[in-house]
Amino acid sequence: MADKEGLKTAKDYGLDTPFQAQGDFHVKGANNLDWGMKKHLSNIFDAKTGKTVMFAFDHGYFMGSTAGLERLDIVIPPLADYVDVWMATRGALRSCIPPSAKNGVALRVTSGSSMLDDDLSHETVAVDIEDAIRMNADCMAVQTFIGADGQLSSLENLSRVINAGLRYSIPTLGVVAVGKDMERTDRFFKLATRILAEMGAQIVKSYYCDHFDEVVAACPVPIVVAGGKKLSEEDALTLAYNSIQGGAAGVDMGRNIFQSEHPVEMAQAVRKVVHEGFTDKEAYQFYQDLIH
Ligand code: 5RP
């Protein structure tokens, strides 16, 4: 059993060396996966840019009707043409989202938290693999709580979903949760993202941080960056830009789109950064031009 004594601090991230196991598939770490897995990953990550704009509206699974998501049926459908993937619960999708939409599906499969509970770190796998298949999920999202009281149970959840996903060729998205007592440092995110990848998650969702490029280099699967709490549109576009510049395979943005004054225009501006090489300043100008 490895012990913590004598573990040296990692320092050589080879930032100038591209990922050496890429092969000819556009998703990091997926070259040895089977056709079905690659098909689902291709429904998430654009084959030309290798990136994705995930639009997250799964907040209701523990926040209820949060600001901006009071009416899923009104807010979500207009965004379909501007985001690549819905990050959502089965309840929201089945009740409010037309199955004719072409968007990929990142299906939230764990639950058990609520805003009434101080400790969000104890969840369960609520959606079984059969329903993920029925929903045509392109990945299954599992909340993990590294360093929190719920670490073991959340990693058990992750393993169960990865095992089922491998049986049926559906990727798993390991979600790095950051509890209120956790440190949003590169040291924490290097640990958390790498653990999820080593356990077999095909995609990891995390947060932008200092030395983010090192976090990306040390993680052998793609990292998508959560938007986090609402920022100004200008700052949110800078967050997206810095994430992409740092090597993120995309963003998974919720509140910074659905709590924007102009969600559709904001989604279009995010897309410019992720897929079309816009700088944050160019994307913000694009956003301003759209709304005026
Ligand atoms: C909420 C989530 C969201 O998917 C994730 O945090 C992205 O949303 P936002 O950009 O609003 O943080 O995990 O449970």
C-alpha cells in the first residue's frame, strides 16, 4: 500500500509536450476505447475543434428552482442551437426538452443532496444504466467529493457508474465538487482530477485555477471547466478564454448563461471562445453587438 511518507512534490508537467497517447481520435485518453464510447464522446466533443460547450441546467437536482431556471420549458429550448450538450437530470429532459433536439446529453445520475442540508457530500447513484440507455445519454455525470466526509461513498458511486458504463459503452463524467471548506487550489484540483481519471472516468469536470495548465497536463482525459457562480458576462468570457488557453476541452457553464440578461447571446459568445478561437475581448464585443 503506497503511503504518504516520502511522496515527492510533482513538478515536471511537460507543458511543451503534447499528449503522447492521443492516437488518431480527437478526445484525450480515448484512443483505445471502443466504437460506441467514441461515438458518444464525438456527440460531446466536436471532431474539428476537440472542444465542447456543455450547458448545465442540472442545478435543480439539489437547488430546486434556482434563479434563472424557474421555468425550464421557457429558458432551455431557445439555447439548443448554441450549445453542444445538455447537462441535465432525466426529469428536466423528459418533462421539458424536445427529444428532437440534436444536443448531446450529459445525464446527472447521482443525487441525494439538497440546499437544506449542510453536508452535500453524501449522494447515491439514482439513475440506473438502463435508464441512461433509454435517455440515449452520451455520458453519465457523477458528483465526487474528494477530501470530504463523503469521499468513499462518492468514489464508490463513481466506480459503479464507470463499471456499468464500460459494460454498455457509455462514458462517465466525473464531477469534482468543491465543498465550502475545500481549497480551490491547483494542488487540490491536480489531486481530484487525477483520481477521477485514474478510476476510469472518461471526462472530468473541474474548475479553473492558478497553474490550470499543469492540472490539464497531469490529467490523461479531457477536463471541462464549470462556470461557477454568476460573474459579469465579460468576466465569464475571460474565464472561458483562460480555461481554453490553459488546455480545457471545453466549458460546462450554467449560471453564467441562464442567469445572464441575455442567455442566448451569451451562449453564442461562449461558443466563439470555445470553438472559433475568439479572445475574451473579441467575444465580449461580439456579445455587446448582439444585444445592442
Ligand atoms: C450543479 C453543477 C453544474 O453542472 C456545474 O456546476 C456547472 O454549472 P455552473 O456553471 O452554474 O457552476 O454541477 O450541480
